[in-house]
Amino acid sequence: EQDESSLQAMNTPASRLVLDSLVFLREAKYREAEALLQNALEYGSQDPGYFLAVFWNGVAADGRGDNTGALRGYNELAVQAPKHPRTPLALLRQ
């Protein structure tokens, strides 16, 4: 997947956590993925993996049926990073 390649190339603490979370997302282990993504978000927006963490955290919340959490994540990405490659998909998922 494109995000995996990008995250591997970034090789930052947050990007490694996001990369690990994708394994849990594929297995529908949303809570486990969210735990890693929350840790990734703590690195802040200066980390290149931050906005992918925001997006995938929204996906994990969506998978758990937490519509409010999902919308919060998608909206944060759209507002804070309108030109990010995942923003169009975040807007579509809203």
C-alpha cells in the first residue's frame, strides 16, 4: 500500500507506530490499532507521520462504530492539512 511505503521511507518514531497499527487495522483489531495511533499522535504535527496517524485513527474509530471519533479525525486532517494526500479520502469518508 502507498501509505506503508511512505511510512517506511519516513522512518520516524510516529511513522513506525502508524506502520505497526496498519497490521492491527487489517485484522480488525481497532482498539489495538488506536493505542498505537494515539502514541503516534503524541509526537505532534512536526513528525511527518502525524497526519497519517490522524487519518488512520479516524478509520480505527470508524471500525469500532465510533462515528464521532471518526468524524473528529477526518475533520482534523481536512482542516489542518487540506493538501495532504489522504484529505480527499477523509472528506469522502465523512
